[in-house]
Amino acid sequence: MERKVQDDRQVVLSVRDLTVGFGDKIVLDKLNLDIYRGEILGFVGASGTGKSVLMRTVLRLLPHRSGTIEILGANYETASDEERIALDTRLGVLFQHGALFSALTVKENIQLPMREYLDLPQSLMDELAYVKLEMVGLPPDAADKYPSELSGGMIKRAALARALALDPDLVFLDEPTSGLDPIGAADFDALIAKLRDTLGLTVYMVTHDLDSLFSVCDRIAVLGEKRVLVEGTLQDMFDFDDPWVQSYFRGKRARSVVTNENQPPAKAGPTDAGKT
């Protein structure tokens, strides 16, 4: 059973005292983080702070020196091989730039997780692949195309279809809107929100996109100084007294995003004092 917090939200990912390093360099130091069932968590931080390192460590693509990681109530360190395989089928991953296999068609890319974890006839895998394509808004004829024949937005959607191949509970997205134009990025954000609502997904999203943070994320966590500096709502970000956090969420680029009258305006700087 998944651990519950006092407000009855289920914790589907719990990271405690996680330390990750390479040689003499410590990247993450005793980091703590919780993600709750059904939420979209936006994970942000300055370049080079270790956002992707954390995600890859959680996914066991990188080792950690100390600490614990529990996913969906299970700890990989103590789980049996059968439990680990069962847990893997409940996770989906969209890597930055899609990471599709160039020698495989879109349909074959989507079917890779099915071939690895399931024993299904080819006809059923074909049907499932078309279902996943429809879920992410791609036409049926995209199934037989190769990644080189797709636009950037189509690659993202195809990679998302592969991440959803096994009907996961928890999906990891690494910079999902990077490289997309503003309209394409907004459409992708809307797709993520729709899939969360219809499939009951929990989403861990590493992003630099302020529009994504403001439009689809339920909570935000900020990485800095080798740990999570602050986590919570947008209001928590506005209220947190840290130079980088204030610059990120109240800076010049952020001001154009803050259009909801319920969201705090940028703080008045020295040049704004006394203006009416």
C-alpha cells in the first residue's frame, strides 16, 4: 500500500535523504521530495543543478550514494526481481528530444515496452499501438513513419505514446515542450492535462517552460543548492524569499505570463518606487 499523508493524499514517489555524486562532486545532497497521486508536479531549477540527474536516479539509470527512493509503495533496493519488473510496467518515461529509435517505425517504437514486458500476439500489439496514437493526437498513418519523417511536435507525441504503452500510473517527462513553438507547446500541455484527467496519471515534469508551470502544474518544486529549496503552489513560489526563485517567477519574462488577476504581480523594484 502507498503511504498516506495527513490530508489523505497518496504519496506515489517518495525520495528521502538522497545523495548523488560523480567522483568528488556531489550533485544532490540529502534531497527530499514527495509526489502525490493524480497531480502534475513541475520540477524546475537553474541549468546544471541536477534536475535530469534526479529523474535518472529515480529511474535507476544512475546510482545513488545514500538515501531511499520509494515508488508506488515499493523500494527497488529491497524489492524482488518480480516486484521490480511489475513496478517497471507502472512507469512511463518521455525523454528530452523523444529518444525514439531511428531504425524503427513509430508503431514499432510504441510496441517496444510491450515486447519487453508482455506476451501478446502481434495483431493485438498493432491494435494497442493505434489506440496510443489516437490518445496522443496522432493520425493512424503516422504508425508506419520513421522518426526522421516526423516534425518535432509529432516526435514528442510519438514518444509520449510509447511512454503510455503499458498504461502506467506514474509518467516522467523531461523537458516535454522544449523545441516546440508556443502554439505547439500549449497544445502539448493541454494534452498532458487531458491525459492526467482521463487516465488518472501522476506526472513528474522537468521543465523550464513558465507557461507549463502556470497552466497545467498543480505543484512546483525548485531544485537548488543540491536539494529541493521549496515546493508547493505558485503562491508559495511568489512568497519564497530566495533570489533565484524570485527572479524566475517574478522576472521580466514571467510578467508576461502572469495574466490571472488572482496571481500576484511582480514586486516593485527601485525604479518602480513612487510610480502611479
